[in-house]
Amino acid sequence: MKNYSHLFFDLDHTLWDFHENSKETLKEIYREWFSELKLFEFEEFYATYVKFNDTLWASYRSGRMSKETLRIERFRRTLYKLQYREKDEIQSISKYYLDQSPQKTNLIPGTKEVLDFLKDRYRMIILTNGFQEVQEIKMANSGLSPFFSDMITAEMAGVSKPKKKIFQLALKRCSVRAQDALMIGDNLEVDVIGAKKVGIDQVWFNPEQKQGRVEPTYEIHNLTQILDVLN
């Protein structure tokens, strides 16, 4: 195993439990706006939202959609699909989600244990496609900020992972060579392939044990297995 000096971590789905935190917030939205109307059940609302959110995030990562459009459009399309036509409510719903979701503190199991072990051994940096102001709130509220020396976002780089430029910016900003860094993330296309393009080794966090079209440097199914990779 190589000796790394810098660890680049993805945030959402890798450390911060996006699935649980988002679902909690969407449940609150459902109770506040829709439960008494009985137009649709929560699970239908949730599944429809996830589908559109994933599609629109792909558009945002490729530069085909602004963050402002993404934030509104994911709810507009969801509610249109579910036959809810009160357009004036969409802004309020979107704002509630943006305000409340980052306040949630659910983390992927093992996160604090892993980071506590690594904090004095490596320089750790967040490398994320998430929105700067939102990710800062997540980090602070969930107690992750003290573990990391920096956070580099797609907004800072002007492009999203898996584009080379954001990884190159991370290396330059940290004054580290690609061979001395390790990228840890859950998204094969975004984190693994992106890092591979610039010569950074990768840990694919793959809890669902999906089949991948490329082979990462390392693959783990539980976050604590990072310790095995680095020992």
C-alpha cells in the first residue's frame, strides 16, 4: 500500500447521509403541505422527487443547468407529475428544503470513528459537487468541520467532478502531487473516474456492492474498511 499524505473525501452519501437527511426533510414537507390533501402518499412523492433530483443533478454536473434552476425545477417537475398545480407554493417548498435539509445531522455509520483515527495522520479535504453555502452548514452542524483543513467545491472550480479541472485545483491548492493523494467517494462515475483521469488513486465506497464499469484502486463496502486500506 502506498503512503498517502492527503485524503480527498466526497461529502454527500460518503460521510453525510444524504439519503436519510433528505428523506427526513421531505417527510416534513409532505406533512406540512400535502398530507391533508390526500392527493398522493409520501412514498410516491419521495420516489418521484428522487427520480427528478437525480436527473437534474446530472444536468447540473454537466453544466447544462444552473443551481438556481435545479433547486426549483426538481420540485416543480415532481409536483406536476403528481397533479399538484399550486405553482405559488413551489418557491416556499424549495426554500424550506434548502433551509432545513442541511441542518440534519445523520452521518454514514462509522464516519466519526474513521475521521477521528485519521485526523492526526493525514491532511483531509472535502471535495464536493454540492453548493458551497449548503455544504458549509452540513459540515458545521454535523460536527465534521474540525476534521478537515479545507473544502473545495464545484462552484470554486467552475466545473463539477468528474471534470479534471476540479481535481487539478484540489492538488494545486493543497500543494500535493497526484501520487500522494487518495480520493474517497461513493460515486463511481464522479469520484472514481474523475480522480483516475488525473492520476489520483481512488477508494470506491460501494455499500450496495454494485457492479462497476471500471476498476478502482480500492473498493470498500463499509466506511470503516478505509482503515484497512490505509494500514
